Amino acid sequence: MKVSSESLKRAWNIAKRAVSPNSPKPILQCCRVTSNGGEGLVTGTNLEIWCLGRFECEGDIDVVLNAKRFSDWLSAVDGEIVIEVDKSGKATIKSERSQAVLPTAPADEFPGVPRLGGEKITVSSALSGLISRVSFLQDDEATGHAGRQIGGLCIQVEDGVMYLSNTDGNICSVASLQCESSDNAQCKLTEQFVRVAKSCLSGESFLMVIDENVVSVDWDGGAIFSRQMSGDPTYVRRGISTFSCDKDFIAVSAGAFRAAVQQVSAVASDIETGIRLVVSEGSIVLSVKSEIGSAESELPVASNGEQADESYSRRYILSLARFCDPSDSLEFRIHDGEINSGMIELRTADGALTYLAGLEPKERRK
């Protein structure tokens, strides 16, 4: 098989995201490379998720290689690559200036990709951005907090609209986009699916299939197959439907909000320090007080006389600020309903909504 290193690298980088290098099963430390009629495929799996990367090539092959060994070799080469497998099962891999001979694993032992027969749904490229929007707390480097979902990424398809929702118990987000589907469907997906999707999904459109136990997302460059989580995918949106608020949204520059959060965070003693947010006529004031010191930042807004004084966890406010596009406008309002008093509701330019509960009074000076 002949293939350009650039094309193979793109496909390999997708597939290896499903591989567990320390898996007790050696076959799950590998990726399978297949090609037929000029179309190549690299597959990796840990039996919970399958990642497939596509590439163009010449010739046919079916070989299973240790993912780490081949990744180390592939990362250092350029140009055309030739892969040949001899009768003993050894793979000879050549580039213009280097060559490696690697052992292979039996192809018939590599786990196959699940066969799906569920509802087919076509969605636009906006899907990848909205997955990030509603799952922004995961692996949040900005806050040093490895976020988590307590109930998975929930997806519901209803009457040509796809809803995505997510929560970790303190903050919840929901977003929607138009889709093409002949029927309604729903599922819950794992954190690993979210991490892979955020890093891999690209293209103008995606084809999603929701089966009883497995979900797939397919695009020009590859595909992801993921086992579903058990439970009710509707619970986040049902919870949000109980919130009540008759206040108007207040518009503020996302870039200015982001800068203000970063400025006042400089004196926070730790990630759990509360950030106070005071809304008054014509302004929002963010402030922090800690044993390190104090800081305050004021943003001009048209608040229509709305007033509020609440505190929120620095961890979550930083995350919100990080994932608001600085060039966009941001709208928010602070709820005063009986069961959601003090909750901040943010609406981004793409229509995604995020709800964040305020700190209890005793926590506000932490």
C-alpha cells in the first residue's frame, strides 16, 4: 500500500484517540489499517468507542499495528509511505529516508465496528461547536478543573430539531440546531465521546445514526461509534423547563466580560473563591475579596433598571468566560423565581443557554 504521510497522519490521529495504550488486552493497544480500491481506513477501539480515520491510497492491505510504536515512527516521517506485510506477519514500513519492521497482530482478532440500524439524522457543521458549547467544563485547562458530566451528553431529536444538553449538578447548558430526520430519537453519550468529538469533528455536515445501544457520527474524514449511557436523556431539559424568570436579558460584550473576569480573578485565593456580580442601572460590577487582596471591574450595560447582587464560583465563571467568543455579544439575566432564585442565565450568539446556580450566602466570601 502506498499513501502520503500527511493523509495517513490525519487518519491515524483520529483512530488512536480510542486506543488504550495500557489495556490488558494487547489487541486493544493496536489500530487496524485496511485499504480497498484506493480508499483506506484506520480503526482504533477500546470496546466502548470506535474511532475511524479515512485516507486515500494505492493498493490493498489489512494489517494491525501497535498504536504507540507506529505513532512514534509516523510522527517523524514525511513524503510517501509504503507498507508491506510478508508471509511471517512482519510489516515493513518505508518512507523516503527511513524504514521500520514491526510485528503485527492477527486481523481477525481485532474487534469489528458495530452494525447500526437506527434513525439517520443529517446535521450541519454547527454540531461540533455546540458539543463544545454545552460540554465546556470537561478538561478545562483554564480553571485547572477536570470537569465531568453526571448524566452524559444528552441528545434529543424532535420534529427536525436536535437538542444537546449537559450538566454536572451545578451548571447546565442546552443548545439546539436544525436537522434532517424522519423520526424522533434520543441518546446519552459518554465523556470520552465528547472529548473525541471536540477534537475530531470537522466538515460541512455530519450523518448521525442513533441505534438502541450505539450512536455513530460520520463525516468525510472519519467516523465515531460510541456506546450509549443508560438513563433518561430528557432530564436536563425537563429540569430547565421548571425555571421561571420574567426579567429582560442584558446585553454585554463577551470580550469585555471575559477580560473583567480574568482581571478580578487575579486576587482569588483558589479556584473556589466566589466572584460577586452586582447589576445596577447602567453597569455590572464584578469583584473579588480574599486574603490576597481585592479587585473590581465595571462594565457599562443597558440594564433597564434591573438590579441584582449574587456571587458565583470562580471555577464556573472562568469557564463561561473562556468559551464565550470574545467577538460576540453575550446576554444574561439573573433569575428571581422561587426555585431558581439567584441563578444566572447566559445566552450566546448561537442561541446556546447556560444556567449557573449562585453560591449559598455562607460561601460567598470564600
